[in-house]
Amino acid sequence: MENEKDKFTITARFKSFKYAFNGLRHFFIVEHNARIHLVAAAFAIVISFYLNISTTEWIAIFTVVVIVFIAEIFNSCIEKLADVVSPEINSQIKLVKDMAAAAVLIAAILALAVGAIIFLPKLF
């Protein structure tokens, strides 16, 4: 027997979008690094317009921008969850947080590399 909660409804789908947008709003309001990434993304997009990059280059820029945001969102989620699970100092939790931060660092390095490959030849 199907539970009322498990039924597909348009209203429930709209609520799920509302929850996702609430998460995004919280991310950009509360997380300092989110705003730094947002400024960097805006800068990359402005430069992309200025340099009149190709469609393929736009795809690369948007892809790395989104990868950085996804990594930062997951990092923020892991940190918040870890703080709830283990509010006291815990070496294993610290390692988990450090590894989540490393994922963001790798994504940011990828974004810088892609930006350099696309922008530097056009600028110099």
C-alpha cells in the first residue's frame, strides 16, 4: 500500500524546489567562501564576455564554476553534519573536514587551470 507521503504530486515537487532554493540562499548568506567563489565566478564570466570566448570555452568555464560550487556546498554540509555528530574535538572528524576542504581546493585549482588555459592566450 502506498503511503500518502510517497505519492507524486505537483505540490510536493514545487516544495522540493523551494527547499533547494532555501539551501542555496542559506549557502550564499552564511558561508563566507561561497561569496568568494561567487565573486570569482562573476569575474570569470565578465572576462569571458570581454574576450568573446567560444561556445566550447563557455561550457568549460560554466562546468568548472559549477564544480567549485558543488564541492563547496558538499564541504559545508559535511562540516555542519560533523559538528552535530561530534561537537567535541575528534581527530577522525577533523580528518573528514580536512578531506572535504581538500575537494574544494582541487576543484578551485581545476577552475584556475581551465581559466588560465582559456584566458591567458587571449590576454597575451
